[in-house]
Amino acid sequence: MSAATGIRTSEADQTASASARSSTAAVHLDHVSKQFGKVMAVDDVDLEIREGEFFSLLGPSGSGKTTCLRMIAGFEKPTAGRVLLRGEDVTRRAPYERDVNTVFQDYALFPHMDVRRNVGYGMLVRRVPSAERDERVHDALCMVHLDAFAIASRPSSQVGNGNGLRSLERW
């Protein structure tokens, strides 16, 4: 029975409904739970984020925000439920096998690289062709207004905290 509508649905209907939602969502946490010992950090979260949607996850300390993000990225495995990216179940895949990126709260730029090379590093690792990588890096830097400040060619150690974070927020 749906708590929101009071309508009883069959298990097959619920599975079909979940499948339809998952195929249209960029990110879908399908009744995900995570338990650490006796502590239930995330309890039956069912969440969809559509492609291009701006989404904020807010809550008090200890409410499971970071654990949810770590499960999406693959750094934690759910105790129950599934993680789907663009309709594909990635629950048991390693982080490097998922097409997601993580910007940590305490970000780190490679100090021996300039900003442009830091932004393009993930694509370099994934062997994105050089011309495509250069174009995507340029577009990303323009999007966050870093290219206009001639910061892109500066060593990351010479970039202030705000600009350093802006260099990572798209990747």
C-alpha cells in the first residue's frame, strides 16, 4: 500500500514502477539502507535525481548525507537496496567503473600541475582524446569564469581557495 495515496499495489506493479522511474533518472537510490554495526546510517532511502536537475542534499550532522553520496560514488556498498545510474544497476561496481565524479569537502589539487591540467586529469586517466579533453577543459573553465582570469595556466599552489574549488566543481 502506498503511504502517500493509500492505494494497494501489487509487487509486480511496484517493480515495474521502480524500473520505469530508474530508466529516466540520472541517479536513483532504490530503497537503499546502510548499517555500520548496530548503527543504521541510512534507512530505506528512495531518491531520484533527473538528468540536468540541480539537487541539494541537506540535513544535520550524522543524518546520512555523506553516506548516500559515498554509496552513489561506490566508496560504500549499501546493506540493502540498489544504486542506479541512468537506469543501470551499479550497486556492486567499483568507483572507477561508474561514470560519476566526487569533489570532497576538503578538496585537493595536484600542486605540481596547473589548473588546466588538474581539471583535465580525470579525462586523461580515462584516455579521452587530447583534442576533446582540451575542448572540454576550456569549456569547463569558461563556465566557472576561470579562463577569463588567466588562472588556468597558473600552478594550483598559486590559486586561492575559492578559485581552487571552482576548478573542481564541474568534474
